[in-house]
Amino acid sequence: MKRIALVTGANKGIGFAVAQGLGELGHTVLLGARDVGRGEQARNALRDTGVDDVHLVAIDVADDASVADAAHRIDLEFGRLDTLVNNAGVKLEFHPAPPSQASMEEVRATYATNVFGTMSVTLAMLPLLRRSEAGRIVNLSSGLGSLGLAADTSTVYATKCMLGYNTSKTAINAVTLQFANELRAGPIKVNAADPGYTNTDMTHRDGARTASQAARVAIRLATLPDDGPTGAFFDNAGPLPW
Ligand code: NAP
């Protein structure tokens, strides 16, 4: 049976590349975008690459009503979900800065999308994922959210501080573990992915890695076999410390 995959924030960047990769693997792609115009453009761009089975889903992850509406429409049209890639995210701090200089406005706005958005989408889509024979949830995290890496003060993970962004990804790691532990006895696997520093709008096109290269880890976790891991954190090279 063809798998049905929702990727949030898929109108550009890593999310678009994940949607493309899953489409190329034969999944029905639900391309999540908060702006319908940008979403339609992305859907057309995806079709131009040869991925035909792609459907636009309007979803603003920071808006509970939009999330509920998206889940309702997926239920009506598809009846289930096999894969959820929680990719939508923001990095509102322009530059790293000591935490003592953080703006609470930026921190709260970051959490609204990265943390509460991911929780909200996961809760809304879980009933649909429970209807899958092999549900997969992939949360886009970051090495910058790893406490294990940040505890080593000689590393960039300790020095590249963004109070909102980094801690929002630490929270995503905790969210990943909580859902993985609850769902461990069943067929749904929940893992976190660090795509690495990537050449997207989020990094102001500063990263060396392409979005397609960055998408690989999320695509791998979205297509894990039944005996694959759950409750783990990976980058392209392998497991990362929480
Ligand atoms: P990006 O190019 O800035 O794309 C972010 C995507 O998220 C866009 O489609 C954006 O939509 C969407 N989005 C933002 N807020 C949203 C909301 N409230 N509801 C729905 N969609 C929303 O970023 P990226 O580099 O591809 O990053 C994708 C994910 O990877 C993020 O979770 C990011 O934290 C993570 N990550 C990225 C890097 C990196 O180096 N780039 C490294 C580690 C982790 P609009 O176009 O409408 O703004």
C-alpha cells in the first residue's frame, strides 16, 4: 500500500527536499505550508521534478485551529497518515548571542512554532497515525539542541548560543522521547533528526550542505523498517547524544 506522508513547512528548504525525497520513494506527499500561495508554488515545483502524487495541506503549526482543520481534511480525504515529518521551524535570533542578551519576545515566538507547534501537530495527527501499520514520526531537531554536546565547553554547541532556538530544539528532543516511550509497544516509531548546518533561508544561505543532503537523515528515519530504532536522535553520520 502506498504510504501517506505529511511534511510541515515543506514549501521550501529542507522540508521541500524531504517531501521530494519521499515522493521519489513512491509516497503520497501531503505538502504542508502555512501560506497557500507559497504552497501551491512548491507543489507545482515538486510536480516539475516528476513527483506527481503531491497534495497541498494548508497548516500553520502555531495555530491550533489550522492544525485541527488540517487533521480533519486529511482524515476526510485519506483516512490515515503513515508518516509525519515535523519540519516547520523558525530561528528568529539573527546572530548567536549570550543568553543574558536574549529577547523574551523572540524566545516566546520561537517556542510557539518550534515547540508548541510540534506538540500540537503531533497530538492532532496521532489518531491518523494510529491507523497506519507502520507509523513514523520524525522531528527536525538540531545539534544545537543537544545537552550532551553543549556540555562540552570546547565545542561550537556550547558557544553558539541562541536562547530561543537552541532550547526549543532541546525541548523537541524531550518531546521526541516522551512520545517514543508512550508508543514504544506499538508500530509507531518516533525519532529526532539533526539535518546539519544547511544552505537554506534559515541560515541566510550560509551553510555548505544542500537541502537535499540535509534531508537524507529525515528521509531515512521516515522510512525505517519495523526493526528500526525509536526514541533516538541521529544526524547523517549516526546517533547523537541527547
Ligand atoms: P527554512 O528554509 O527557513 O524553512 C522553514 C519552513 O518552515 C518554511 O517552509 C516555513 O514557511 C515553515 N514555517 C515556519 N513557521 C511555520 C509555521 N508556524 N507553520 C507552518 N510552517 C512554518 O528552514 P530550514 O533550514 O529548511 O529548516 C527546516 C527545519 O530544519 C527547521 O525545523 C530547522 O530548525 C531545522 N534545522 C535546520 C538547520 C539548517 O542549518 N538550516 C539545521 C538544523 C536544524 P514560510 O515559507 O511560510 O516561512
